[in-house]
Amino acid sequence: MSHHTHLTLREREDIMMAGVSTRRIEDVSEILWGSSVSAATVSNLNEKAFASVEEWRNRPLERAYPYVYVDGIYLKRSWGGSYENVAVMIAIGVNDDGYREVIGAAEGFTESSECWREFLSWLKSRGLRGVHMFTGDKAAGMVGSIAEVFPEAAYQRCTVHFYRNVLAKVPKSKRPRVAATLKAVHAMESRGAAEAKALEVADALDGMRLGEAAKVVRDGYVDWQPFSGQFFQRLRPAFLNSTGLM
């Protein structure tokens, strides 16, 4: 039976993109194919991969994105032999056809006002336009930076974070029932209807002796903005389903 004596370009790219170190690629290729891949080859593939990633990250944004979700996630990064948490800012845009796509991803050491301002300004410099509303977790640095860089855009608190804040004040045995009532608030198609439903839900929570949860609802519903009609049916059901509340 014949054996491969070296990795194909595609195989090497797949291993590298899976997060395998240069040394491990050499070891794995030696075991599987009988010959190792040099560190120089792996480094060259790394450079090509990173170049492709940077080209994608900095691509021009050539269409309007009426709705943009923004958030920061923390990942561990190796730096000088040690690991530390770094924030990665993410922006997901909803284009004018109602479909979502990742339009921005950038590293920042914290979710400070300065980092969010730089991230949003970078999106704008690449052509981000036509934004009606941003949705985020209400971090102070984020909200202020949105108002500064995109003053014409509205802001809405992230529904998932809002639900989590409410449910954190609810005993586990009652969470399914409360989650169902919260879903009703965000199923409303107008701000007025949502406000009325939110106050109704808060009163119901008071009746269940869940005063702290009721307070979170009363304090938080004012951040809600409705999607316009052409986007509502596509985005709202999918979003609620992603929370596990449908």
C-alpha cells in the first residue's frame, strides 16, 4: 500500500486553522504521512491565512445595514508566554434584504469607551451607513460611543441580556412561566404596545411576589425599540427562538 509522503496544501491549511501549533503540525505530519512539514512552510501558510483574514476584516461595506448587533466577548490570548483575557468586539449587520452577516471583528484589551469608539469609527470608515438602530448590552462605554459616532441611530438594549437580568431575580421553578411572559413583551410590533405589555408583566410579577424582577422590567423596557415591518417577521421570531424562549 502506498503512503503519502507529505501534506497537501489544503491539509496543512486545515490543520493550521484548527489551531494546531507549528511544532504539533510537524509531529502530526510525521506520524500520518512519514515526513514532517518544516517550520518555514507552516509560517508561510500562517502569513497567507492571516492576510486573507485581514482582507476580509477590512473589506468595504458597500450596502446599507439598518440594524446592527454589537457585543464584546473575552478570549484568552497567548502573549509573551503567558495568557491573558482580551476583548473581541463583534458587529453583526442586518442588511437591507433582512439577512445577517458579520461586518466587523476587532481586538481590544477592554470594552472601554475608547475601544468602542475606535471600533465603531473603523466600521464607519469602511462604509457602514444607513443604520437605524444598534442593539447591545447597555455597557456604558458602548452606549456613549454609539451616540457619538452614529448620532442618527437609535439604541436598543440586548433582549437576551434583559431576559437574563430579569430571570436572575426569579426562582428556577418559576423561570419558564416568567420567560413566557417576557416573550410576550418583545412580540409586540409597536413601542406603545410593548410598553403596555411590559407594565402588565411587571404587575403580574408583583402579584407573584417577585418584586425585584418586576423592578428590572420597569427599569428596562424603556430601552426597547420595535423593528420596522419589513424586518419584524424575519428577525424577531428568529431572535426570540435563539434565546430558547420560543
